[in-house]
Amino acid sequence: MYTQTEIIKDTTINGSEGELVINVGPQHPATHGVLHLVITLNGETIKKIEPHLGYIHRSIEKMCESLTYRQFIYVTSRMDYLSSHINNEACALCVEKGLQIEVPARAKVIRVLMGELTRIASHELWLGAMAMDLGAFTPFFYTFREREMINEIMEDTCGARLTMNYMVAGGVAMDLHPDFQRKVKLFVTQFKKRVPEFDDLITNNIIFQNRMKGVGVLSGEDAISYGCTGPVARGSGVSSDIRKLYPYDGYDAVAFDEVLETAGDSYARYLVRLREMHQSIRIIEQLIDAIPEGDFQAKTKAVLKLPKGEFYTRVETARGELGVYIVSEGGTTPYRIKFRSPGFSNLSALHHMAKGSKIGDLMATMGTLDLVIPDIDR
Amino acid sequence: MSNEEIKEYVTSIAPSATFDESGEWLNSMVEPGTWKELALRLRNGPLHFDYLFCLTCIDWKTHLTVVYHLSSTTHRHTIVVKAKLDTAKPEIETVSDIWRTAEFHEREVFELFGAVFLHHPDLRRLILTDDFEGFPLRKDFEDPINMIKL
């Protein structure tokens, strides 16, 4: 995409002596995907970070324009593949909003349970990967041990481990596996027993603290201006949890706290995600024995046609606010669809957060941004 | 703040603005020329719309419409502002100095729709390759190899 000579040419235009341009990515273990950062350094100090995107751009928005309202949901599993349940949920909610479908109570509870399990699985993967970015390999095995249990639960019910495609307009695709409740309860007890291990390994570890505290600071005002959401905004003290602000699928009926930290540094973002997992466990515990009986899917027509108009839904994925904006002309396919992805906005703040810090601290900042590249490129 | 108060405030800055309340949120169609001034006053004025949560564009074949979804983190009210652009010369002032998230979003709209954001600090391609021709999200875009058609 950008050849070597072009980059060198760029520096001679901006350039002054002692400047060095290095490329992080597109193939780099710490970018967790094909993200290309062109970093201008002065010695070891970062002067400028320029993200070059698009290595995994599939133009999902254009693709969705030729898919029906039942089909397009499946493509969205491939955006933020770690929150695929929640992406599907956002699309299903948007179609339901347009058609004014009332979702059965059982389906709503299943959606919340699945959403929270996804959130835990996503945060587990982030925790392991972030620790690995900072040079510790061991936590990765601990977190994947827990995540594997969630993947198995998903496989039982949805038939897939990653791109579940379980949410459909009107409810969920099929009923829960008979073993679902037992396995989830087992997971919850084990998770609670094992979580102190993370505190011993990482939270209270002086090496991790030194590498994360005061690194990549983002003020609350900047977080809002850059459109940061999710744990990135909450680590800067900005209340941004869509589940609390604009509840959907019965999140107003369960008790949980919005986790806020005020420091705005990498350690604050780390703490937010760690404590969010406990809140998710709290939600699961409230609902696992209270799944109402009844239908898991509302009766809908075979061919869905949204009325002419515009529909927007917002949900809280593991990374922040996902917005689905459907413009309908009354047909069976959307006229225009826009996915406002959390990763795209969070990445735009990277230059601001890392500017002036040392290149060695960049991985701590990037690690706690929790970027998923297909979510950014779409 | 109620929709009526927001409408009154918007009309005081952009008198030509029209409103539509049929959807979930208050929609306002403004002239591209008045948008910059309105954006500044919406952000810094008493309504305090400090959070631009979505910026996108729609190709209506006859014209382009830029859509700004704004919300306030203090008052929790929302407004959708739209501006109609001429397809032959789609130009509008940038708001990246007001909401910094707009810098990336405008670059995305620029390369996918061809809308030009005047005085943008760094209006370059973000996702597509440098030699890519055409604006993929426009309705008249045809890709003979990779396009999915049903």
C-alpha cells in the first residue's frame, strides 16, 4: 500500500535531523491483526503516529446493501469477532425497531446471558494478549483456560465457537442446550475461584504497575472529543455504558454497576476491564436460574421489509459503543447501512495518547486500547 | 432539554433549517454554508453537544447527504443534523477542530463517497489503496470482480 520510498519522501518533507520513521505492522505480533502504524520518532520519543488502515477492509457496509434483513446479520459477526453475539444483537435490535417486533421474555434473557458471556470471553482474551504484549507469557494460558469453557458453552448451543450467528430478528435462532445452565454455573464457580490468580499475577505485580501507571493518559474531555467509548472512556471517568444509559433487552431489570476509573492511564483501563468481568458474572448469576419459559423467537414474516425511514440502535460491545444505522426505502434490503464501530474511534485517539511518550510504552497503550482490526476496517 | 428548545436554538443560528420529528430523534436539515457556525455553537453553547457519535453519508443518487449524530454527555439529548451536498461538487466545512473524532470519520467519508471536507487538516485516503478509482459506497459504483449481487 505505502511503498518504502514514499515514506522516506514524506519525512524529507516534514523532516528535520534526528528523525526516524519506523513501521509497526502490518505484520506485527502486538497489533493483533493487520494494522499498520507509521511512527515518527525523535530518538526514542514518539512525535507522530499515523495509522494506515484497510488491510482487512471488506466493505461490509456495501455488502449489506445487497443482503436481506435476515442475511446481513451474519456478516456482522465478522466485524468485531470477539463480540459477535453483541454485533448480531445490535442488528437484530435495529430490524426489530423498524418492524416493531416484541421479543419474547425468554429470548431477551438468553440474549443478555450470551452477551455477558461474550464480554467475559473477550476481556479474557484481551487480558492474556495484553500481558503478552508487555512480555509475560504465562497469563495467556490462565485466561485461555477460562475462555475455553465459554467457547464450549457457545458451541453446545450455537454450534460455533467464534462467529455464532445466534441472534436473529425476533429473538434467537434456537433454544438453549439442555446442559447450558449446569455448564454456566460451573464456569461461574470456577471463574470466581480463579480470579484472584489474575490479581496475584498482574494487578498487584509491581512490574506491570510500573509499565502501565501514567502511560497513555487520556483525559475525560479528550475521550469524549475523540468519540472514545467502552472501557477506554470509562477508564477516563466518562460514563458511557449504553447498557445503563439507553438500556436494551432488559438490562434495566438487572442490577450491575458501571465501572469507572478516573486516572485515564493504561492501568485504569486495565482495572475497568477486570472489574467489568465481575459485573458480568453478577448479571449472569441473577439470570441463570430465572430464565423464563416460553418462546425463544417471536413469529415474524418470512420476508422482512422495513418501512421507509431511518433506524439507529446503540449497544455496548466489549469494546464500546456499536451503532447500527439503517436507512430504508421500504424494500427487502437496506438502502444504506452504517456501522459505527468502537474500535475506529478508539484508534483515532492513539496519536494523542502516545505523543511525547517513549516507543517502549506504546505497546502498553495499544494493549489497553483493545483494538480488533476487522472492527476498525469493516 | 426538549425538542422545542433545541429547534428554537438551531433556528436562531440557521434560520433556513427544517425539522423532522417522525423518527426516534429530532432531525434537522441545514444548508452546508451554515453548518460550521451551527456546529461551533452547538458544541460550545448552552446545549453542549460534546459527543459526535456517528458521522456518515448517504448517496441519494441526485445528491449526497452528510449525517451527523450528536449527543450531549451532560444533558443526554440527541440531535441528527443533515446537510445536502451537490454530487458534482460535494463540499462542506470540516468539523474536525470541534469534535476530534470527525478527523477520521471525515477521511472515511471522503474516500468512500468523495465528499470533500474543506480545511480538514489531513484529508487523505485512510482505508483504500492510493490507486483505487471511484467511490465505492456511491450507488453508481460498479466493481466487476468483487461485487456481490443478488
